[in-house]
Amino acid sequence: MGDGIGRFRGTEGRTSRESRLGQWLRRRTGDTEAEGSQREALLLATADAGLPLAPAAYPVGPSCSCERIGCPIPATHPVSFAWQTQSTTDRAQIERWARNQPEANFITATGMVHDVLDVPLDAGRSALERLLAQGVDVGPVAESGGAGDRGRMLFFTATRGTPEDEDEWWPCELDCHPETMDEHPGLRWHCRGSYVLVPPARLPGETEVVWVRGVEHPLPDPLTLLETLTDACARYAAGEDEDAGRHEAAWPLGR
């Protein structure tokens, strides 16, 4: 009898544990499905707003899914070299990508429909507050967290265009391409030949790219934002210089 009771109790304990495990797995599956559905809805809304999308890499621990040793821009670059021609607003194609690549980030190719003014996060937050207080029509805005210059705010605007006559192209020293991002620590102007991540996106270090203002807001002319953004970046840079000066005063060279 004692052995029978012991076996019964042991079975009951296992059954209880298995039930709890099943409930946890069902909750986790439900959470994953909800996250996937929300991700897909955000991507489709972005495409419906006219922003062409293409799959991008995603974080694998502190590294990049591309498996390139020392990837310089982990989880932020497209997976295909043909990303410019691959980028699309076709809902069916984006649904297939999103469902077949559930961990993938997505980029949007700039310079076709829209440009992006990309600034340090602190400068961007200050500029956004000023622009809204002035009643300026600010379009979609996204941000990614991170310390210092790694945190960025992205202001989506109408594009300057890609004229057939190259002589009519308006060049800008602020133009930014993916391979030159480190050369533009202040304001970066993503236009023809560049791209940015679109929310929802994940970066190494549990950092995310999220919408601050959604794609339901119309794309503004970039020049309506440029002066305020450049001023905020100048203030941001001046603050960094002051911090560096205080640091050097506290730790003089040769000490």
C-alpha cells in the first residue's frame, strides 16, 4: 500500500509539473504569436504609408546574424546585396518575409519616396519638443536607445527626389551612406543609396528601435525641420565639448 501511495503521489507530482509546464509553454506561444502579429501589422502599416521595405539582419547575442566576424554594423544592415531593387511596399511579399523570417529586422530604402534626418538621441528629443511647440508638422519619428551617440532619433521626411538629369541633383555634405555612418556623428541625411532600420527592430544589447510618432503622420519637407535639427545637434556637440573640457581639466595630460 505504501509503495502504491508513493507511486501515486509521484505520478501526481509529475502530472502537476507537466501541467504547469504546458500552461507556461502555451502562454509563451501566445506571447510570441501576439508579438509576431503586432510586428507584422507595424511593418504592413509602414509599407502602406509608401516606405519600401527589405529584410535585414538581427542580433544573435552580442553579434550579428550575418555571422561576419567583426560585423561593423551588427543587426542593422540588409541581408541581400540587392536590397535597393528588392525593397517593396507589396503587402503579400512583406507578409511572406515577416512570417518566414520571424526574427529579422527590416530596413527601408531612402531616396525613393522618403529621406531620413538622423540625429543623436538627446539632440533629437530636444528638437522634437521645440518643433511640436512651434506647431511644425513633424512626420513619423523613430528612436533607438543606447548610450551617447549610439542612441539616435530618425525624422522621416519627403525625399529631395532622384531627378533623371543628374545635373539637377542637389548634393549635400550631410548626405550619409551606410558605409560612412561613423564619419557623421552629428546629423546624418539618409537619401539616395542609403537606408535605415524601421520599427520594430532589435539591436545587440537588448536595444530596440521604436516609433515615437507613427507612419500615419504625413512626410514633411525636410527643410522645415533642418534648421531646428542642426541647431539641436550644435548644442549637443557643444555640451559634449564642455564635458570633455571638464574631464581634461580634472585629468591633465602627463599626469
